[in-house]
Amino acid sequence: MKSDAARIRPAIAADFPAILALNAALVHFLSPLDAARLRLLHAQAAYHRVAEIDGGVVAFLLAFREGAAYDSPRGTMHFLRHRTRQPVHLAIADGLDFEIVTTLDATPMD
């Protein structure tokens, strides 16, 4: 019997192929991601979770602590409190569909 309820759990290396597939399907909204980059981001993340339905990964979340910075195709991403040097979109994903909930606008970080 299939369930619509998602289970949220910590991401593990075995989830990486599914995470990469999800990212690739929405790369026009996200940054390109390969296996090496995912391993690096996973190691830096303060919070890396997946949502799973019927044993399959349907969404993922990477979150970083205040003061974190990482390189991206759009340049280095810096976060400090509710500020960032570039706009960042926060979204809720439902499989391959998603809804942008809010955007953190770029603000000076003196």
C-alpha cells in the first residue's frame, strides 16, 4: 500500500544519487550539482535532510550555519543572520514541483 506521508530523516551517502537526480531535474532553478560538490556541501551543512515517500527520496534540504560561505556558479554565497550578498529563494518542494515561499534579498554585509 502506497503512502502520501513523507518521512523526514538525515541524508546519507546512499541518498546522493536520488538527490543529484532531483537537482538535475530542476537545475534551471537551482545550481548545478555533481557528486563531489554534494559530498562537500553535505560535510559543511549544519542540517541535511531528505523527505522520503515509500522508500524513495522525493526532496532534500541543505542548511548552513550563520557565517557559512560556499562557492556556487553564481559566486561565493555568504550568509549572516537574515542577510546574503545574493538573492536566495526558499522553496517547498513536492516531488519535482515546488513553490517559492520567500526570497532573501541581497543586502550589504559590512
